[in-house]
Amino acid sequence: MIDELLFIKTYKAAFEDSNLRSVLWDDDTIYLYLCVISLVVIGAWIAEKLRKKNGGFSKVVKFWFILSGVILSSILGLRGVNTGMDTIQYSESFEHALDRNAFSDSTIEPGWQLLVKLLRLIFPSSELFIFLVSTLTVYLVLRTIWKYKSSINVFISLLSFVGLYYFQAMNLMRIYLAMAILMNFFHYLLERKYKKYLLVVLLTSMLHFSSLIMLMIVIMLWLYQRSRLIAFITFGLTIAAVIPLSLVFEDYITLARYADYASRNESSRQIGIMLIFDYLPCFIFILYVFKNKIRGQWSDLLVVITMIAFLIRFVAYFISIAGRLNIHFAALYIILVPYFVNHVRLNHRKLYPITLFLLMIFAAIRIHFYFVGYLASDGIMPYDFVWNN
């Protein structure tokens, strides 16, 4: 009965249909993942309730926030090398970081090479390296949430992080670290300190070149704040150009480490409903912004980042490797949507309960789709602790 309510049988069937690694399904793993989600989300719900009651965050809430960080860091950082499709590659590259021919692939970003080599000089094991990078990623995300705690709905922010992004970090370690660093400096966008933000983007691109996609945010934001009409026309023309450009791009893979990934491009070239669904809450809040004539940097960023995120999600239907880039737009659900949820709470109290309910449903559906589709392909089933390797 419990398995049916939690869709365990559905996840197991989907896993067995798409399992390419000849590994066995493990009930304990899915229960572990569901427990992590439940603990963090329930704690966040209580924290938001106490905040509403007390007018701020008490020491108890701060303790819970730290405890959530410990839980998330532990599960992410103490995973074995066989948990996460790319984890073993990170482990092996660390172990051989000081070899003469280490990082012979010239496409590996110089900043990442330097970081790995420095850590290899200091720390003896790849397990410790993975734990440190994972912990830093979680810390930066939670630090960002705490930084904006007075302006956002912490419950929705943590629900979004754990439900929409957290488990993918077991597979995509570098790009998640880059995303977390960029999110930590999100305040530069809010404060219109674009030059400083561009510097952060350039530095972060030394860890993962994909960070350069955030240049599009700054360019579109500059355009949008000067002429909304021109910005929307530019967006529309770019969408229209995606299909012909994708046909050209697929024959010119410039980064060798993605060549095999691209050669296995399973994009159907058929636009699916998930294109709309993935950013449906953002579209609804954009309508909320326009209807209530909310002006300012927060609303401008919501519109602009949603446009760019939607564009990249659209591109991914034709060039599958582009799907990874959407990780960089996590600020939409971790910062911006929670900000406008809080705006609803303060200005439209009757809408607040239904807003929370719908976002919870949205997160639950996203979690469900992820467990159905990616437990096998991301290599996070079964979960092994590092001491079980």
C-alpha cells in the first residue's frame, strides 16, 4: 500500500526498462531519497510557519537550517564512486591530477584543472575531494537562500532546491559548483552591478565553460530595460532561428568531451508539453507582475531569466547537450519565484494558500518525473556510501 502511494513500483519499472549499467534496484535508495526530501521540506515548512508567527527566524530555525545543510552535504558528499554517472571520472581525474599527462584533454577548463591539482597536493583521497566540492556546492546554495531569507519564502526555495535540482548534482558536479558560485553573486544583478557580475561569470567559466550562457542574461536584461518590445521581438526571432541553427551545429561539435554525448543525441525534434510545464510557475508569476504593474529589478529579472531559460529548454529539444545549461537558471526557482510567493503573502493573502499548494504540486510532479526518467540514466540508483565501495 505504501509503495503504491509513493509510486515505488512505478519508479522500479521505469528503472528496469532503462537500466544500462546492469545494476540492481534498491528499495533502500528510493526510501533514502524520499526521506531526505521529506526532512528538509517539512523543516522548511515549519520554519516558514514560525517566521510568520514570530516575525523572524529564531535560533531553532537557524539550527534546523544548519542541520538541513549537514544532511544534504552528507548524502551528496559521501556517495561512492558508483553513485552518479560521472562520479568515477571525477574520482579518477583527481587521483591522477599530478601525473605528467593529467588533463591531456585541452578542453578541460583551466580553472578546474588548477583547483583539482591544488586539492590533490593537500588531500590524499578522491573521496575527500568529492565531499569537499559537494559540501561547498550545498553551502553556497543554502548561504544564498539565507541571504535572502527576509525577502523570499524559504519553504518554496528549499522545496525547489531539493525537488528540482539536488539529486542531479550527484552526476554533474562541476556545473553545479559553477551554478552555486554564480547564484551566490546574484545580488550583483539585483544591485545592477553588471560589470562585477560579468567578472564573476568569466571567472566561473574557468570551472565550466557553460557559465558563459549567463552573459545572455545581462545582454537581454540591458535590452529589456531599454525597450520591452525590442526584447520580445529579439526573443521571438531567436526562437525561430533555433531549428535551422541546430541543424548546422550538430555537425560541428567543438568540444571533444561532448562529442560522444552529442553523437548519442536522442532529441526527438518534437516539442513536448514539458517545455511549457517546466517554467509554468514562472509564466504565471510574470502574468502576476504585469497585472499588478510591479516594476523593479526583481520583476525584470524574472521576465528575462524566464525568457532565456525557456529558449535554452527549447534548444535542448534539438541539441540534447543544451539541456544541462538549464541548471544555471536555478535562481528562478530558488530566489525569484520564492520572492514573488512572499509578495503574494504580503499583498494578496487570499491567494497565498492556493499559491503554496500549486507550487507543492508542481514540485511533486517534477520529482516524480525525475525519478521515473533519470534514476538509471543519471546513475543514482542504487545509492552507495563511500565506505561501501
